Amino acid sequence: MSFVLLVATALALVPAVAGAQNPAPAPQKPQQPDQTAPDSGGPTGDNGSIALPKKKESTDTPPPPAPAEPKFKNPENVPTYNLRVEVPEVTVDVGVIVEKTHQFVPGLKPTNFKVFEDGVEQKVTGFKRVEAPITVLMLCEFAGSNYTYAFNYDMLNAAWSFASQLRPDDYAALMTYDMRTHIITDFTKDKGQVFEAIRQLMIPGFNERNMFDAVSEAIDRLSRIEGRKYIVLIGSGRDTFSKLTWDQALKKVRATRDITIYTISTGGALRAMTEGGGGWTSQMRDMDYLQADNEMKTIAHITGGEFYQPRFVAEMPEDFGDINKNIRSKYQLLYHPSNAKQDGTYRKLRVELVDDEGKPLRFQDEKHHPLKYDIIARDGYKARPEVE
């Protein structure tokens, strides 16, 4: 019994011994990927890195620089000439004022304006709303007469009212006239100097009042200053002894390019009390003043200004308030004239307001009542001559 078990045990151990004599083969090493770089790039195997393509060495030589263009040389004894072509342009300042309230009309667009030169519509190329410091010459009549006190009193009050509304960046000068002109103070930003100049006007020197000559000299004085300028003419409007005639003075006014003249009549209260007093002398005086009013109104309207005729001192601050708003608030239009000739001729200007449909522009008040308005712009300009 024990022998059988011993034999069985020995037989069971035979496979184990045989396995020990023939060991299992060793595990094989994994294959290494091909590390040789391909000629045209791309991955070398499933897990290999990406090889970038080789940059071919350029064998082309850079092109030679372009030869410099030969410079033109003038023949001997021939000078060099420059050609300069100037394209004329015209700037038109336009004020739109409600007739009843004298208020400036804001909010207008470029399409609301039409500009005509000698009846031909022009293409507006520039448009902007202008409200800027001003350069103004106060031209005041300061002459003696039988009614010196009334007229000079009005002039002094008007000059003081206007100076009170000047702003810190404004340039102002004061010039008076009787038989000749007198510069009381030159252009300055100091309002104190302007007030002091007005205080100096105590006793007039001559009885004559040469307004035509004074306006001409004022225009000449301002013509040397660049930009838009203004003249505030304060006086009776009468002219007694000027060298220039009315037609000559009017021609000078029409030839101004960038000067706007506002005129303020003096002696309104005295004239109201003595008007129609009867007698040949009174009638002649009334006619003289009516003619003076017409001349001052014409001077103002030609240059795009306004004429004011206050009768009482209390009206002056309001009138000068209107002038300040009109001066500072403008629509500025720019165009290149279709008539590009620089022949020194006078060109008539006309400005119209239209709506989006091209029809005349209409304004209404809050109750939908129509409002009349004035278009304030100069009536023309003088083209530059060929040679100046």
C-alpha cells in the first residue's frame, strides 16, 4: 500500500523536473522604430516624430539694383521754372435769423443750403457751424454839432454796451472819426483798455463827419489782418465832407472779401421828437437822416451785416446781444466756383434754404404758425485778379 503511493508520487514529479531542464525562452526586445529621416518629410512610423522638409539651398543670386533714373539737367543759361496752379475757393458765412425774434436758427444741414454765383448753382464742398472769437473794429462818429450831446451820448452808450459783451479771446479796437479818423486804441484782448478808450472821448474836435472816408480807411486797416473781421459802425450815418463819393465808397465796400459791417444809428430819440416839425429846414434835415439811414443799411446788407436803429438807450444791450449772436453763430459754406477765372470781376452771390425735397424751407412756431426768416450773407465778392 505504501509502495503504490510512493510510485505515484514519483510519477507526478516527472513533469516538473522535465520543465526545470527545458526553461521557457527569454522575452524578445521590442523593435526600435526607424529613426532615419525621410527625404520629403512626414512621420517615419506609427510612433515616430515628424520630420520637417529640408530647405533647399537657393542658388539664385539677388537681382541687381535698378539703375537710378537720370536727372534732367537744364541746358546752360536756362533757369529752372516752377509751375503753380491755384484752385480758387470761396467761403460764405451765412446767418439764418428769425425775423420776429432775431434768434439764430440752429440745426440746419448742408443739404438745406443752395449757393448761386451769378445765377449758377455751385457745389458746396465744405460746411460747418462756426462760433469763435471775433476780431472787431468799433468805428464811432465823434463830431460836434448843434445836437452834439444827443448823438454823442447815444454813441458812447452804444460803444459801452458792445464792449461789455466782448469775450476774453476777442480782439477789439476803437477808432473815431470826424473830419478825419483817430485810432483811440489798437487791437487788444484787454477789455479794460477798450473801456478806458471810451472814457477818453470827452470833447469832439470838428463838426464834419466824413463817414465814407472813415469806412474806407477802416477797411484798409482790417485788410492786413487774416481771417474773418467785423466793423461795428456807430453814428448818424451822415457824411458832410468826404473825399470819396457815395459810389466810390460803395465800390470799396463791395470789394471787401472777409469783412462784415454792422451799423447802429444814433440820435433816434431826438429825431423822433423833432421829426415832422414843419418848415423847410426841418424837412431837409429829415430827408438827410432818411438818406443816411438808407446808406448805413446798404453798407450793412452788402457785407452780410445788419442795420439797427435804437431810439432809447435801453434797446442797445438787446441790439448788441443780437449782433454778438449773429457774429459768433454762423454757417460757413465752402465751394470752388465753376467760373475759375481770376479776372477781378465782381460775382453776385445768392443763398437759398431748401428742405429735403428741394422746396423752399419753411419754419413754424409752436402753434404751427409760419415764421419768416432772414438769410444774412454778403451779396457778392470780387474775384482775385490774375496779377496782384
